[in-house]
Amino acid sequence: MARSDPESQQEIDGRLEYVRGLLEGGELTDDERRDRALSRLADLVSDLAAEVRDLRAEIGELRARGNGAALMETLYCPACGRQIELDPASLGPGPTDVVCLHCRAVLEVE
């Protein structure tokens, strides 16, 4: 399961700062700095990719469990163009106002 707690974020930020420090100088040669920085960046990217995979799996599990809704309905906000997912059970029998989570525009959905 993915770790999305503040400690995890602080750890990631600390690792990124370490890489920046390697790149900025110290007593290492340019080649040594580059090699160490690339190695640490590869580790960090690998860990972040694993975190993303875990989060996607958790989202999939939550959607599968859901609240009885089989599928989510996907809309695109005409104001910002970003994707909005709605639970069809939350929509009324007639037109329903939906607020875009990204730009706060109010959409009328039928």
C-alpha cells in the first residue's frame, strides 16, 4: 500500500534536496557528482513510480468496492477542459448542477 503521509513527502523532499546538493558542488569532480546524482535520481524515480502504481491500485480497489455503482461517468468541463468523474447514482432524474473540482465552474448535467 502506498505511503502518502507527511513523513513520506518529507523523505522524498529530502532525497531531492540531496540530489540538488550533489549537483551544486562539493569536493567531488563533475563526473563523480553527475554519476552520484543520476544514481540517486534513478532510485527516487523508481520509488515514485512504485508509489504511483500503489495509488492507482488503491483507486481501482476503491472504485471496485464503491457504493454499489458499477461505473463512473466521465465528463469534460467546458470551462477548463479537464476530466470530471461522476457517480451516476449521484445524478438526479432531471438536470443536475455539478461543480468542476478543478476550476469551480458550474455545469448542468442531464
